[in-house]
Amino acid sequence: IWWAPLGRLVPQRLAAQRLSAMVDATLTIPPRSPMRRPAPAPTAAEEPMVHRASKRLRAVPSLMEGQNSLRSLLASALPDKESFLDQWIAALAVPAVCITDVSDVQRLDPEDIAGLPVPPLVKGVFRDILAQEADKHREHHDVLQSTLARSQAFLAPLRDRNMQPPLAGSKYFQDQKNYK
């Protein structure tokens, strides 16, 4: 029998289970440095610690990231069609079409893609690029709208010491336009 901190008698077997559970819990928590940052990863000589699996959000790379030329864009999107890239790039570089760079693809209208002198695979890559750009623009717009709504919700109930709203011209609210 073992005495618990609260003055109750606890069988030794139960006390050992509690102690082992506490030790297991402390081993699964990643150590922190004095500056409240996670500790550096263990080296090969050290034994790695067991960490709980946690959900991590990862950015999904788009086709456009890291691509400097139209050739590298098509090569990364269609790696099995490497032998046809020169023909497709030459067809897109014709003065009537004049698509020579990745920025030209971004400036295309979705209706214009159907008339390009390239196979449907390349047109699909171009459509995917335009869809990703539209999603990025839409997400950016949604973030700005939610930020504006939050700032308005925060600033709407504010009053100065005379219980006047911001539109009354009080100097208390002179910096309000800089709030974000």
C-alpha cells in the first residue's frame, strides 16, 4: 500500500500504473527550448523521441511555382510528352498566337484556350493554371472581405468619453482609419 498525495491509500499496482502513464505522457510531448520554441531535431547519434501525430496543413504547390519558362512548365506538368515540347512551344510562339512566356498563359482568357494550336493535354494544363490563379484571387478577396467585416464589427460599438460614435468627429478616433 502506498500513500497518495491527497491522503488516500492507493494499492502499489495502481500507483505504478499512474506513474507509468505520467512518464509516457511526458515522453510524447516534444521538448521546448527556453525561448518557447521546439527543440532542434535529434542528430543521428541521439535516439529520436516519439511525438504524437498532429494534423499539419501543407501548402499545395501549383504548377506555376518555380517555373521560369513555358518549356519547364509543360515539362513538369507533362513529363511523359518531353519529345513533343519543342513542337508545342513553336506552335505557341507563332506571331498570330504569341504565347512565349508563363505570364502570357496567365493573361489568357478561358475562351481563348480552345483556339490554341496545341493538343487538349496542353489546353488542360493552361485551364488548370487559370483555375488556380482564379482560386488564389478568390481566396485573397475572401480574406480581405473577412478582415473588413472583423474591423467593422470591432469598431462599430466604440464610443468616445462623451458616448459619441466615430462619425461625430471626435479626436479619440483620429487613427481609426489605420486599424486593420
